[in-house]
Amino acid sequence: MTQQDTATHYSIDDMKALIETMQIYKKDNSGKGITRIAYGEEDEAAHLYLAGLMKEAGLEVYRDGIGTLYARLPGKDRSLPAIGTGSHLDTVPQGGAYDGALGVIAGFYALMQYKPQQLKRDLELVVFRAEESSRFGFSCIGSKVLTGKIDRARWEQNRDDDGNNFFEVLKSLGYQHDNLDSCLVKEDRYSAFVELHIEQGKRLENDKKTIGIVNGIAAPTRFSVTVNGHADHSGATPMYQRQDALVASAGIITDINRAACTEAVYGTVGTVGKLNVVPNSMNVIPGQVKFSVDIRGIDTESIQRVVQRLNNSVEKAEKDFGVAIDVQPISAESPVKLDDSICQVIESLCQKHDISYMTMLSGAGHDSMNMAPLYPTAMIFTPSVSGISHHPDEFTEFSDIAVAADLLAETLGTLANQ
């Protein structure tokens, strides 16, 4: 599919080796997956390693004020908007080796299938920062900075487990932290942007398809909930006198799950994935519980019905259990429609090479959802074995990776010659 006479003869086997090499850059957690938290030591090392590798390969490499990594292959007419691709390197705690990193590595491979000045337009790889919400409570922070979607007040308020917010972490690492305008990408920087990513679900595998052509991305609505009850002795306090924050929380969490199940026909999901119980002792009634709520979907009205169920459940819990509950919104993002014309290019190439494919929506958020309002954007999905992601067992067959990477390379080349 791709050009045989390349600048460095960067092969599919080279890409496979790089996938394995990148797994070195992780926090030591007894072999349990990949932990490469945004702006952590391992994340920084991974970015620096790739920057050196891509510079050595002859690409034009630089990093912006927040550490976003750019690598560019020059085309014939450098006055034209480039074709962009990219993803992220940071992971969730004990995550997998393919989420984000595969899109970066395949993007590098794609650029290396062409010589400088071979294509009409430049190709550029972007390695975004802090895509995962694990550290700061917000997802896709790097791409939001690049596209002017900074929410300074909320980002200052939310802190990581060490008590630092996003801007304080930037400052500690020597990055720009006050005025981030220098990181903004211009509206004419790209004429198209294509991100390759693992599916993180089972549809491709179940339908026996090699490629997913993504034409829309679901968006998360997130809350932080604090339930304040009263901590008392577990043996000396009668059941009717208790203000048990955990029991109250359990009812709310169950209601969120039931509401999301009711809305499943619209593709809406609801998750409580983080729970903190105080004092967290066997013989003390829980006095306070904090938990996160993550509601995602592509139907705005459906999402709002789950939110309303959350609010109703909170009111009921306060009355039934004598607790005080504070619900703080973290983010409310809109579902994103991706570009039909790019999807058609990808579809045509799949048909040309007899690659099985399906058009689909992404239930997970991605950096592409922030690029899409500025540039025509699409995504290519490759199957996740058993649909597992954000887990040490996350895996994609290399035969599928090879097909997707070659498809990405040819897609970028086709768009670059338009």
C-alpha cells in the first residue's frame, strides 16, 4: 500500500520494535500493565526519547510551551496547510500499551513512508499531552490548550493526588504556565487531521472487521460528588440513628447505573470509577464519601436524562439518610461529528485493498474531538482483543496494526496530494 522507496526505509518491523520499546517507559508497578501518568517522570522520558528518534530520522522536530511534540515531513509547497495525525503517550494507572501510543507510533511510521518533498503538502505528527483524565480530572488537556479551550478556573481548582493542579505541574517542570497563547495552533495549520486509535470496545471484533471508520465521538459529562454524613461507632450507634454516607452513596450509584441502562438504546453509559471513603475503618460508620460520575453518549437529551436522575437521587438520599450532598460539575462536553469527506477517502482505500471495515461512532473521547471544530477530522480504529482497554490485558493483534498503519499512511498521502 505504501511507498517502497522511503527516506529511511522505516519498515513495519521497525514499527513493531518501537511498540515494544515504548513499553519500557512505565512506572514500576510489579509488571501490572503500563503506568505512564501525564507529565510524570515516565511520560517525560517517553516524549524525549521519541523527539530524539524522530529528529534522528530527519523529521523537523520541536516542542511547544507545554511539551507538545511536533514532527514534520516537508512537502513540495510549504505554504499550504499540512495534513496532521497524532495521539497521546500518557496512560491511566496500570493501563495498556496501545491506547494512544499506537496512534503516535503508527503516525511516525506513516510519515516515514514518504520522502521529503514527495507529497504536495507537509505531513505533521502531533504527540498530545495529558489526554487521560487520571491525574487532573480533565481529559484531553493538551489538545484543549492547543485549540483554545482552556478552563483556567476549573483546572486550577482540580488537583492531583499530590495536591498540585495542572499549571503548578507545568511550572515545576519548567514549561510555560501563565500565558499559554503561544501554544495555540492556527486555523490554517492543517487541511485535514486523522487519528489512528485502538477501538477500546468489541464491535470490530464481534463483527469481524479489520478497520473502523469513525464518523462521530461521544462526549463525557462529569461530576464530583461529596456525601457528608456523620462518623460514629459501628457497634454503639443504632441503625435508625445513623447518617451513613456510604449507604447514601450506594443508592445514588445504583440509580446512575439503572438510568444509564435505561438509556443504553441511545448509546449512553454511566460510570462511577473513583470512590473515597472516610475514615475507611471497619468499626466506624462512614462519615464522608467522595466519588466521581462519568456519563457519556452521543445523544445530548439522553445524557441529560441520566444527569436528572442523578440530581433526583441526590435529593432523595439527603431526605432518606440525613446527609448533605454537594455535586460539583467537572466538565460537560458536546458530542462531535467527524468529517464525511475524509471518511470517504478512508472507505475508498479500504475498498481498493479489500480491507473489511465498518463505519462507527467512538464511545470514548479522543484528542480528535478538540481538533474537529478547527480542521476536517476523522479517526481510524483498529480492533481491541475482547474489547479490553485501560487494563494491563489491553491488546491488538499486530496483523491488524500493520493494516491500520499502512491505511493511515496511504490516507495521509492521498490527502496531502489534494
